[in-house]
Amino acid sequence: MFINSAIIALIPAIVVAQNCADSSSFTFELDWNKKTQNCAWLNKSANTADRISKYCAYGSVKFACQDTCGSCAATCADVPSFDFTIDIGNLQDCTWFRLNNSADRINMYCFRGDETAPKAGFEVGANCPESCGFCPTMTPTFSPSASMKPSSNPSDTPSKTPSTSPSDTPTPEKKPNLIFIITDEHNFRTLGCYRRYMDSIGNPDIVWGDGNYVYTPNIDKLAAEGAMFSNFYAVTPLCTPSRASFMSGLHPAFTGESNNNHGSMDGDIPTFASVLRDQGYFTSYFGKWHLGGEAKPGWYDLRDNGFTNTRFRYNRGHWKYFKASMDSYDVQEYDINGEGEFAPDDLDTHYATDFLFDRGIEDIQKALDADQNFAMVLSIADPHGPNNVRPPYRTMFDDMKVKYPDSGKAAVQGIGNPRWNNVDHEPIDPNDAAAYIERYENDPFFQNYIQQYYAMVALLDANVGKLLTFLDTKGITEETIIVFTSDHGDLLGEHGKFNKGRPYETSAGVPFIIRYPTKIQNEMIIQNAYSSVDFAPTILKLMGVDHPGVTFQGVDATPEIFNSDQRVTDGDRITFTYDNQRTAVWAAAVMSGYKLVVSRSDVPWLFHYSKDPNEMINYFEDPDPQYAVVVERLQAALFDAMGKYNVPLASQTDVFFWDMPACMDSAEVVTLRSGRKIMCTDITIEEDKMSVNRCSNQSAVKTSCARACKDCDCEDSPGRLFVSGELKKCNQLVFQCDHFRVRQFCPLTCNAC
């Protein structure tokens, strides 16, 4: 079942007609143009008959616009013989809406056509008006949203009532099961729960256009019934090192060759799965592994790393379809061009996300049949590129007009862009950047790129719903922990970049949600900073499983999860995210609200989210004293971590700025009095009279480009440089002036004025 783009959305609640007349207060929104209409609109067109035929098929309109729709004589009662198919393929009737989670079910099914039921063409709401709350004598108890994309005030806002207060120690009467869902390259802004959180802290999600977002009710349900981490990071925002840390609880340098992408994690490193298997759990892994080296797809890695069942674990690749042999161990993978291998009706069986969730559900059933606790990883390669998905999701967002992110537009124009962030565009004259961005934004490639990404997320959410329904039907919801996260993010055009590999929030930051019914209270929001190395010790503690002889570098976050005194924790814990061994460009220390980034190519940057959610302003030298305190704490923690965890930037870079140099050219675009824009790198004062004139006569150039204009005072910088693993001031660097960074930082000491 899927949501058709023509389906209407009700705003904000249904007020139904009385005495067989059109309701004067009833309104609905046309999803294709977002205009609000009423019953009278159905009669105001040369296409009146078509409008009535189309829209009166929906139960909400049929019983609110009885006069216009000609449904006065219709009995507003459920049709006993009507049945329909829900997303997991089961047939249901109208009484299904009156069971648990009725509001969610009504919101999801009463306002859309059921195109897969035996009675195809009948709309659920028209056949179940009583259960859907459409009858004139009934008042709905919630404000539904029916479109493919929810209204500006979505109705799926989680309840504010917490569940039973959890105990202080996670020692369940019965061993819990574990389902660990890890997606690939997932931007957390595409999830409704994170969208609402960002809106609550004054950071509304309008990055790709106001109202352009994915409806994710099932993933949101996990957050509503558990704990959501708002500052969770991939220790390294690349597939392999991040996944190795999730599995092992260790920093990438301690996991073998997996500190680089496509490297191999050592087979003898204990994982959370090996600990659980030793405790009698049946452990299984489904989907992308990416810890077995270069092999692609790499189905048969003999190292199990603690997983009993690895039949459907492959190493690399972003395959779109799978086909398993019934009489052998073989699995055949296909890219999107292999879609023709399958009948149209079978695509949802073989599409990779559907296929892996189905195999996982089968595995749960086997564990239940054997009366054995299970712990499984569902590793889904979507929404990583290539950005394409199976029908009908493929066209679900075709009518969405995508905006290129503001931070991306700024970066392309040379504004708010650190030197460590090379944009994914050819070098552009800043004077031509605005026109270039407009062309790029309207290009079908960019539009389709985001539309397909959204569609992959929508399909992922549907499969999470399928899994949740299965757990409910088996009666094991309360004893099953579900973790939802990703190996890293995807900038999707923010800061002029796609994919990952940068310290920005939607590259290094990932969604992280844990649901454990009755043990974790509803709607917990953990604002303290954690990373992928903290998962293994946290999940084992949450499950009440000891790990003697197995040491983790990550920390146990359950004191936060079981904090019954604070619904929202706002602490000052510091965690780390950094570049991989191969490039080793940057490293960052992060705490709630702040991020310090040091690099081999630029001055230190301090981001302050609440004031600058787009991460475009450097607060490192802001005169407000609060920043000096924050910088001092983050610097101390980062320096300690660099040695303790063998951070690649520190081990591979001899010298980089730890503090701000006294004189440094800006990386920003400079606007001349004429309106023309230049960069400091355009200044060539030794050979260009125009550059000399600009430096002499234009204060903006002289101020921003002091080094290029040779206008720096001959003074040493007061702070410190990172030099070969130590922090040194200029008076300690007199014998190391051969390095250009030392000369730049200490021009007086090095006689380099």
C-alpha cells in the first residue's frame, strides 16, 4: 500500500455535516498545490463532475459534503464485509481501527486509497466511516493528516505522558532481545522525530524547502516510546571505521585496518555480538558489513565476528535487488538495471530493503520457534546512493520542488566556508556564483537526487512499520530492544557538499534511538554528546549482560537513559569525531551546543549551534567570555583524546594551528566598493598594480587580506601550535622555523616579517 500523490489532507480536524447539508467549517488541502478548499469548491468548475467523482470517494469528504456529494441517503456505518490490506500484507476490517494505536491507524489508513486490497478502488474511509470518525454524530479525538507529506502541524507529535518510570538498573526479569537497525549515509533531518526536536529548539527544518520532508511515523514511534539522542556522532564519518566502532566499542585505530574505508576489521576483536553469543543468544547479521576489506559483494567472509547466522551478510556495494536460491546457499545481487529480472508484482519481495527486513523477520520466527533469545543487526544500504528506489516509491516525491540548502549556496559563493571544506563543485568565480546556483538548483539531476533520497527513507520507514507489527503480533514488543541509527550522515548539498567525511552535524552526526518498552520512559531526549564507540558498552549494560575480559573504550550511557529526574538532559559531556587515516585533515571535540574543529589546513573553528544552526560562523575568537571557557574545555579534552585514541590528524601532521595566528587572511569572499567580489588568493601584490591599489585604498581588502597585502604587524602569535604531539608557544619554536606554519605563527621569532 502506498500514499497516492493526489490524496487530500484534512486541516486541522474534521467537523462533519449535520442534517444532510454541507459542513460550512470543513476544509481540506489539495496535496498537489497545497491550496485549502471547502465543499463549495467541488461545484465551482467546468470539471465539477470529475471533482465530485474524485474527491467524494474519500470518506472524510463524502460525509462532510453530503449535499454536494449526493450522499445524503448514505448510511454512515461501517461496511461489515469490507476488508483491506495493511502494509505487511495482512487483511484487516474496520474493527481493526478500534484496537491499540487507533489514532495512528486512523491517521495512516482512513485518508488514503487502498490500491492493493481485493476491493481495489474502494477508499478505506468511505467503507469504515464509523471507525474512522467521519459520521455526523461523532467527533474525532485527534487531528489527522492525510497527505503524503504531513501538514505544517503534524498530528503524529508524540504523547507527553511518560511510560512507567524505569528502574535505575536495567536488570530485566527476562532476557531482552535486540534488533539493531543501522542504515547507511542517513541525514537525520529526514526523520520526523528529529525534525520536531530541531523545531522545538528554534532550528526549523527548511533546509530543502519549507514543507519538503518525509513522513516517518514508524521510526518516529520508536523515538516517542524510547530515548532519542540529539548529539550522537560517528567517531569517523565513513562507513568502515564507524561500523568497526559500533561493533567493537573501540576507536578505529584499535580495530585493525578498518580505520580506513574498505579496510578490514581484525577477526579476533570481541564485538557486542560475540559477548551476546557467549551468553546464549542467537546472533545474526543481515545486509551490508563493510568490515571485510575490498571484497565486493563479498558474501562469504569466514570470519563471523560473533554472528551465528551470516548467510545474508555481504561486504560491500549498494545493491538494489537480491534473489536467494531455495536449494543452495547462493544469493544473487543486482543493481537498479537488474530490475527487469523480476515481475512487477515481485519487486517488493526482492528490493534490498524489503528483502533484508523479510529475512530478519524470518530469523526472529526461527528463534521464537527454538525458544531462544535473539540479537540481530539489520544493516540497510539505503539511503546511500545510487539514489534510486523501487516503484511506487520512485515517483512519490516527483511533485516536490527542492531548494538547494542556504549553507550550500553560501559555501559556493565563498561565505562561511572553512578551508577544510572543499565544495563539490568546480571552482566558480564568486561573481558568477549566484547564477550558477540557480541553474544547479533547477537542474533535474539535483531535484531527482533529493526526491529519490526521500523515497528511500519512506520505504525504509514502511519496513520498520512491518517489523513493529510483526513484533506486536508475536507478543514480544516489550521484551525486544530496538536501536535505530546510521553509520554516518549525508550532507545532501549542505555546505556545498554531498555524502560525508566532514565534521558538520549532518555528516558526522547520526540519528540514534533506543526503544525498550516499560524500561525506558517515553520521549527521552539525551542531549549529552556520545559516539559510535559508546554503543557496545551501552547496549550490553541495557541488556543486563556482563562482559568479563572484554574492554571497551566507549562509555555506558545508561545512566542518562535511566535518568528519571530529567526528561531532557542538558549536560557537558565531550565526545570526538575525526577524519580517517587516509586523509587525516581534521579532528573535532563536541559537546551539547558546541563543536571545536582543528585541521591541517585552517585556523581552529568553534561552532555554536543555537546561535548558528547552519555552522557558518567561527566563534573561536568571539569576545564573549563564555566562548573562552568552552574553547579551553574542548581543547583540553581533544588534546588528551588525540594521544589516547591515536587520532590520525595528530599522528600524521607535524604542525597545525591550535590557537589563532596573529595575522591570517580570511577564507571569505571580499566585496569591493564596485560590488565585484574577490578572494584573498586573488591578491598578487608583488606583480599586480591593481592588487596594490586595492590593498592601499580599500579597507575591506586590507582588513580581510592582511597577509596577502603584506600588512601584518611583525609580532608572534600569543597562542600555541600543535608540533609533533606537543603544544608549543613561539618562544619554544626558535629551532623549528623551517616549517612554514611555524614561520607564519611566529614571524618575529623566525625573522620572517
